[in-house]
Amino acid sequence: MSEEPEVSSQGLAAQDERSRLQPFFLRARALRLRSLAGELNVEESAELKELRGRLVVAHLNMVRHLAAKLTNNRELREDLMQVGTIGLIKAIDRFEPERGFVFATYAIPTIFGEMQRSLRDTGWAVRVPRRLQELATALERIHADLAVEMGRTPTLAELASHLAVSIKTIIEAQHLGGAQRPLSLDATPTHPESDHPQAIGERVGTEDLEITQLADRSTLARAFEALDPRERFVLHLRFYERLRQTEIAERLGITPMQLLRLQQRAFARLKELLREPPQRENP
């Protein structure tokens, strides 16, 4: 008497799941064809929507598993889950159950392709070559797997050997990995010695005093140009060349008292010009 082949409990569960979902796929396919032909009524449209929702929920674990294979980053994995769900819906709408194929065999390439395109097109803040994008994503996953397997952090040489690339390429991919999710300036890193953490943007750069004084400098320059040449020359020697009063008087051939009156007249004229409202240019 021949012995029956052994079937694992997981295999039986998978077969049972496929047989349970097969009627849903067949009915959704029939309604989909009627929809494409424009023959779907309101009740059937609601039924198709409900069937699609059931099939999506039944296969979300597959989408979650594929997202986890692409990245260990929790935030990025959630984004990939959304993209993968869209791919799952496309696969459900295009699947032809009457052909007898397993849905997962048909759906996985579609879902995985949607996730990879998302990583390539929108997952990176800075555009980098596709080869390095794929390597950086694979490196993140392989690094975690090897760390668990070895019980320690893998070396660059071990990573390079596992991915069949040079150590230089591994270093380049590690550096480019930061371009995928740059740290926001609004982020507040925690520091054990700080009781009042600050956002990164508040700690980067300093206040530019030249910017705050730009309007005053512009107004003063216009008033300076309105002085007569002799007054401008005196103020230039005094405040720009930093000459002493006696040096300026000698240079102009006048007495210190005459120089003082000349400066006072220039200051009074400047104050008068600065109090006047600016003249608008005619269009």
C-alpha cells in the first residue's frame, strides 16, 4: 500500500486559505468584467467594493512582509505599506482566478515593483544613482541580518563579501544612506546633559547683524551722497580712514576750529536728511 505524501500544517493552512478565498476572487472577477462593460448596477458596485476590501484585508500580511524585506526603518516601512496596498489592489483587479494560478504568485511581483519604484522615485531626498540606491537599501537589510546571525556588528569586509562589491562601494553606499531620510531642522535631539533641548534649526548658524543694519546703511548712504563734496570728504577721513582731528586739519590746510565747525555742519545736514521721508521714484 502506497503512503500518502506528508503535508505540513502551514501548507494545509495555505491551501485552505486559497480555497476559502477562491469564490471571492471569482465573484470579484465577474463583477469587474461587468464594470468594464458598463453593465454594473448600484448594488453590484457596492458588492464589488466590499469584495475588494475583504481581499485586501486578507492579504495585508503579505504586503507587510514585503515591506519588511526592503527596509528596517519603521517610518519608511509604513510608507511602503501604503504603496504596497495600492499594488495589492491593482493585482486583485487584474487577477484572473479562472486560469488556476495562485494569487500570491501573481501579486508579489506587482506589489514589490510598486514598492521599489516608490523607493527609487520618492524615497530619497537627494537624487543618487539607482545602483547606489538599491545597494544602500540592501545594505541596511543585510547589515541587520548579519548582526543577528553573527551576534556582533559585521565588518566592512564581511558586508562587501556578502554583497559581492568592494569595500569602497560599501562606504559610499553608507554615506549616501543619509540622503534618503535627512534629519529635519525641527527635530529635537535628546542629550543626557541638557535639561532644555533645542531644535537643530535653533542651534545652527548665528544672527547676521549686517542684515538687520542693511536698511539703516542704505538710508545713511543716500543722505551721505546729498552732502557737498567737502563735507563728505571730512566725514570719510574721520570715520572711514580713522584719522585724528589734527591729521585731517593738516590735510585740508585748515585750523582745528574750522574743522570742528565743518563737521558740526555736516552732522546737522545729515540729521536733517535722515529725518526727511524717502522720496518715491516715479514709475
